[in-house]
Amino acid sequence: MTFWLFYPLPLPLALTAAALPLAGGLALDLVLGDPRGFPHPVVYMGRAIRWFENRVVPLFPQSPQGQLAAGALLALALPLGSFLVSLGAIALAGHFLGFWASLALETFWCWQALALRDLQVESMAVYAPLCRGDLPAARKAVGRIVGRDTQALDEAGVARAAVETVAENLSDGVIAPLFCLAIGGAPLALWYKAVNTLDSMVGYKTPRYLYLGRFSARQDDAANFLPSRLAALALIFGAFLAGEDGPRAWKIWRRDRFHHSSPNSAQTESACAGALGVRLGGDAFYFGKLVQKPTLGDALEPLAPAHIPRACRLLYFAALPFAGLLLAARLGVLIFLF
């Protein structure tokens, strides 16, 4: 919970401590997004991972067992360190600078834990060149937000990659951080961001990371197990609100939600495919290697650039009601305890 909730406060201040970081962080994300060049915790997490790879991993035996041990240390140390550093900073700000300084710092980190607007901005940066027929620029833009190879994608493939990214990152970039913010404030959200960053950087089944990243990948699967399912349900609810096919989103989610090697990735993608009436998933190239994946949804209509803004619209209709529900629950629990 928020640091100040551990202290005896009058009810108005306690409610402020419970509501301001989550609501303020979300508001800042909606207004400002992720300004380029602005310091961000994920950047420093990434630098810490690369430092660990270059300086610490060589100290371990270069055997599967040694790489597994190094990977386990990395996967445990970075999230725990992120949690403790942020919690300590919030506590110190409160001790030396007062209540409002502590809340301001936590609100700032809550903002940086969320990626709602940035997800829309990056996906619409793919949509714009597609609309003007500039496929090379669209491939370059989608390459910034996906892990697959994009050089040979056609227009439908680029649109599919962008829609899948919106659907998957609804969970990773919005719903899961909101869920962590509601339970444990900014420290728990930054713990989650460290887990997610580890998976995105070392959680690959390549020769380099097969053993080093295994613990990080499994940890990410565990951390996202519940949030990914909550995100799918939020997306289905959002489909009803947005005028998309809510009943079909529910049907396809129920049918295809486990059609992926990951226990979580197909949860939101299947619901999104059903809501939009398109087929997602399928084979893709990663690091020059073809990876065969099952498809999600039914191709009631061919994938087109217009599906990208529709997916972004679903993103907001899923995320904002979910955030409101979490905020109401957080305040309700506090009022009950008082």
C-alpha cells in the first residue's frame, strides 16, 4: 500500500494517500504520455541488466547450471532492488520533506509505471504511414514496438503486428501496473516493471538467453497470470462500451485464450481478435527464425490499417473503467478499515 497508509492519519488525508498516486499517475499518463528524453525507471533497469550481463554473468560458470544460477540472481535482485529503492525513497521523502512530498514522488512513479497513452502514440505512428502508403516507414515504426522481424511484412502483417501489440500491452503496460498500484502503490508497480523489463530483454529462447533468461521468463509468466486474465475481461467489457462485438470477444476468448506457448499472451489477443472480427497470431519470424504459432479468432474481415485505431479505442474503453473500479475498491477498503 501507499507508504503513508501505514501511519495514523485523519480520514481525509488517508483517502488522499490512497487515491492520489493512482489517480494522479493515470491522469499524468493520459495528458503527458512518455516524453522522449525524459528520465524513466525502465531505462535505468535496462542499463542495470546490461551491466549485470557484462560484469557479473562472466563470473559464473559458462555452463547451463551456471547460467541458470546467474539468471536467477538477476531475476530476483532487480525487481527486489526496484521495490526497496522506491519504497525507501518515498519513506525518506516523507520523513524529511513531509506528507505531500512523499505523495508527489509516488505519484510521479505511478505515472512512469503506466504506458496507456504511449501505447496509443506508438501504434498510431504505425497507422499514419500505412494510410499514406509508405510501407517501409510503417515497418520501421512497428519494429520499435514488436520483437518479431518486420522487414518482409506486408500491409496486413504490419497492421496485425500493431493490433497484437496493443492487445498484449494492454495487460503488460496498463492493467498489470494498475493492479499493482492498487495493491502496493508505486513500489509494487516498479517491481512489476522490473519483472517485465527482464522478460523483454533476456526472456528469449535464443542460444544467448536460453538458460540466463529462463528464470526471468517464468517469473514474468507468474506475475502476469492474474493481470492478463483481468485485462482480457476488461477488454471484453470495453468491447461492449466501444460498440465492438462484445459477445464474440467473450466467445473467442473462451475458445482461443490458451492458443499460445505462453499461458498469458493469448488472453488479451484472443479477446481483441473476437471484438474486432479479425484473425491474429500465426507464424512469424524472430531473429531470422520462423516461429510457428496458432491463430486467434476468425477472419470475418481482412486485417487492415483501420483496425489499429479501433484497437486503440478498445484500449481506453478497457483501461479507464478498470482503473475506476480499482480506485473505488481501494477507497472502499480504506473507509471500511476506518
